[in-house]
Amino acid sequence: MSSRTGTVVSLNVSNGGVPKRAVARARVTVGGMEGDRQRDLRHHGGPDRALCLFSADIIAALRTEGHPIEPGMVGENVTISGLDWWLLRPGVQIDIGEVGVELTSYAMPCRNITPAFADGRSVRISQKLHPGESRLYARVLREGVLAVGDPVVVR
């Protein structure tokens, strides 16, 4: 049985780059999470990549493999626990607290996140090489304020 529900365990922002720092609450608009900025707008940000989501459960599994990864280290804005990550793919809609999003694409790993991996190989979270263990980008369908502890529901 798969879990279609989860919980926000971390909200993460930065002034550009990684790691992103944790915040307790954040307003989310179609432009992204308030207080968050991207340096490379060709590969990050914009309405179809307004938020980046990742799994706390995958982070925990990566830590057991010896990787020093923590929430926010790979650039995700929303870290979610308890949700079956295999259910998530482009086109799926999710309610995160009062915010509604639609997943748009898998986030490709880049060299900026290599410090999160013991061997420096960020491809460990590549959808192509490790299906179901990638970060996902999302567009915002319904704006609102998110807080750590908010429920996450796959529609």
C-alpha cells in the first residue's frame, strides 16, 4: 500500500545557491517561495520551476549510504516525509498545506550539490539513473503560506 499523504518537515530558502537555510514559514506565490532566489535562471526558477520538492525519506536513506546530505543541501524548497515518492511524476497535483502545485519536471542534478554526496556524484539523485529518487519541480496553482508540519496530499 502506498502513502498518498505526507508532512512538510523543512522549508528552505537562499539568496542564491546551496545549501538553502531552513525557515519555519514562507509565503508561496506563482513566482516561488518568498525569500528564495536563484542565481542561474536558465536552469532554475520561473513559473514551471517555482518550487523544488524532495523527500526526507530519501535523504534518510542516502545518509545510511554515507552521504552527508541534509534538508536544503540539494536546493529543494520543500522537504516532505511520509509520502511515497514513486507516486510523483510530472502532471501530478499535490496540496501542500494551503498551497496547490502541479509537478512539472524532474530536477537534474548539478555540480553545485556535490557536497551533499560522499563521492561528489550528484547523479545519485538522477531520475534517469535512480528512478523515483529525484527532486521534482512544481508550478504553483494556488498561492498561500506554508509552515513546517503542514500536511501534503497527492490529489
